[in-house]
Amino acid sequence: MGPPGKRDEDWFTRVYGADYPHVVKYGRRRLADLDAAAELAQEVFVIAWRRRREVPDHSLPWLYGVARRLLANEWRARRAAPDVLPVTDAGLLQKPGSPGADETVGVADLQAALATLADLDQEILRLVGWEELTVSEAAQVLGCTRTTAAVRLHRARRRLDRAMSYRAVPPAQQPVLASPRKVM
């Protein structure tokens, strides 16, 4: 963290210019559209300006943490009306045989498997995989120690691997609970 006197408009302009696109991408991966992601980024930077003395020199993980808490507050507020939650990435469902369909199916499978995991597992995987943060930076976003984040990441990866393995089994081979027939 720099000296309080150095946190002026020039400092904010540099941080905004460097980190705004990253914060928008963070929001875009979690929200329905680009406008919502841009609004989230704007809120994050309003808070960064108000709390500029608390922003560390390497600000991106701190900004992601603010964005994460803003999203959590929004999602908690919407629990009473779950039908208004946005459906994200609807464009991933392409017709087989169209250009990029193989890659899209892989992404769709990954997102479907990811959606089966707990929110904390999803977040640690997104921070390290999509946002390309280190485990230490992800720990800062999540408000935990580096060791705790490393353990969460390891466990989340195992759970995601199991979820992907289960999805890879063709429906005819998936286990079905059935009772034996009685012969009459």
C-alpha cells in the first residue's frame, strides 16, 4: 500500500486503466450480459476510490474481492425471486457440426460440471483458471490464507474431475438403481 498522499486522481486513473478490463471480464464470466458486467466494474471502482487508502499496490485481487462481495450481496437479495436470475452463456449451445461446435461442447460440458459444484468450489476454480490468479491472490480474494486456498483448490479440482468423469459416461452406461424382477 502506498502513502495516502500518493492516492490521488493520477493513481486512480492508472489503476482504472490497467484493471478495468480485467474486472469487466470477471463480471462477464458471472453475469448475463456485458452491460451488467460493466455496471459491476463501475461499482467496484467507486468503492476503490472511496477506500483508496486500503487498496494494495497489486490491486487486482483486491478488486476481484470487492466484485465477489458485490455479486454475493446481489445474489442474496435475489433469493426471494429466483426467476429473475440471469441465464448465462446461452450462446454456448450450438448445433453439432457447426464451426467451433466441438470446442463449444467441451466448454458447455465443463460449465455443466462446474455448475454441479458448491459455490466456493466454483469460485476458486474460476479465480485460478479463468482469472489466472495465483493461489495467494485467490486467497486474498476469498479472504483466507494461502494454505486454505490451496487445499480448497485441490479439493475443488478433484470434485470437478469426478463431475466431468460422470458426464463423460454415456447415458446407457450410467448406473441405474433398479430392483430385480420377480419371476412368476
